[in-house]
Amino acid sequence: MDIDLLVVADCPNEAAAAALLRSALDQSGLRTQGFQITVVGDEHEAAARGFAGSPTFLINGSDPFANDTQPTGLTCRLYPQPSGPPSGLPTLDDLRSALATAARVTASTSGLRHD
């Protein structure tokens, strides 16, 4: 899988997002899976990448948390929570689920099986 954590410069949630991603990967049995952190530098790049705010998790080039109502731009991103107000990070369960789905798709397209 290709995983990219997109952030704006000095994002207050960057370290927490990277830690959450590492935890989700580890708990999903993907301990050896790496990821990169990319700083989105301007509005043009944000629009071109479909960047809906910092942090954005791209898995195989897709944003598993994308929705039609969130505009692109150099801003902080909010993720809905099962209870309470939105947060600057998705839940661990939601991120694990997105990774598991992507791992299954990646395995099926490469002819491999991932349990």
C-alpha cells in the first residue's frame, strides 16, 4: 500500500496523526508498512491533491474520509466522532477500518490474500 499523511506546515495535529497512523497499522497487522508525511505548501497543491485540510490520510491515493461537503484548502481538518464534537483526528477504529479495506483491495488486485 502507498500511504501518505498530508499536513500543512506546523500542523498542531501532525505528531498525533502520525502516532495514530502507526498504531492503526501495527494493530492491523501491518507493522512493516511505512508511510510518508508530505507538507502541502499552497492552495494550488491543495486543490490538485483534493486536500481537505490537515491532517489528511491518503491510502493508495484516496482519502477514505472524503466527503462532498468539505472544501479543499490550507486549513485544519475536523473528523466526525461517534459521540461528541468533531476532532482533529479520525478515530482509531475508523482509521483501522480504512486500512483493512485498502489492504484487502490491494491484496485482491495483486492476487495475494491478507488476513
